[in-house]
Amino acid sequence: MSESKSNSPRKIIKGEEKVAASSLKTLVYTIAMSVEDKVVMEDMINKLSQEADTILDIINDISKGHQKELLLAYKTLLNSSIDAVDRRLANL
């Protein structure tokens, strides 16, 4: 399999991550808050997106035998963050 074909699902995921991060940053700039808070939020969104991207790239580069275990553990971590957001939404 060529490198471009093996990377294409990863490229699609990276594109989706960038769209989601961009949408969130756009939303931040439409909400009334200080410019400083907006800049900090944008920076944190960029870092979060980049960190997720880096983690997936690192996992992609390790042996296939360990990828599933790491991806499942990473998914558990992400789900715990989603659960925390869901609890905050339920309290609104």
C-alpha cells in the first residue's frame, strides 16, 4: 500500500479536527467576553487540537499490536472529558 493511501484516513481525521477547532474558535469570537479571554480560549483550542493530532500520530507510528490498546485507552480519556462536559450542560 502506498504511503498516501495508508495516510488518507488520518488526513481525513486531521481535516475534521481542524474544521471542528475552527468552528469552536469562530463561536468564541461571537460571544461577549474579554479580548484576553478570547485569545486564551483560541490558544487552548489550538493546543488541544494539536495535542490530539500528535497523540494519534504517535499511536499510528507504533506497532499495530499495541495501537488498539492505546486507542481504546485514549478513547476512555476523551470520553471522561465528554462526560464532564455533559454534566456541565445538564446543570445549565
